[in-house]
Amino acid sequence: MKEHEVTRKDVKRHPTNPNWTMPKTWGVWKLPAEAIGERYRMGNNPLVEKELTKKFGGCELITLYTSRAKARAHADELNQ
């Protein structure tokens, strides 16, 4: 496992805010083939996942990170 990488089983919902996790996590998602623009997006988990699903009809979680910088670097690498 890469540094700062976690799995869904390592993450719990925040008790007072359903848009936050404990620990705080950022995900990298792959968008459907018909999506225009970058195919891989990153953002706060689970909020961005909900937004991407609503906007594009679905998305595939690639990785979760406890580091925003690591998630950004991974998404940028995948989009090159």
C-alpha cells in the first residue's frame, strides 16, 4: 500500500456530518468514458463521489488517501 493510502474499511463516517469521514479522506475517481474533460477527478470523500455520480451517472473509486496532496498528484498522473 502506498503512503497515505487507505481502503474503505479503514474509514468511518463522521458522527455529526455525513459528508465527512474519520480520518478525513480524499479520493481519486475514474469517470465514465462519455465524460468530457479529465477522466480522473479527485476530491473530498464522500462528498465529491456523490457529486460525480449525480453529474455523470456514476464513477469508479480508484484510491482513497489521507493526504490531499497525494490524491491530487495521483489524479494528475492518471490524467497525463
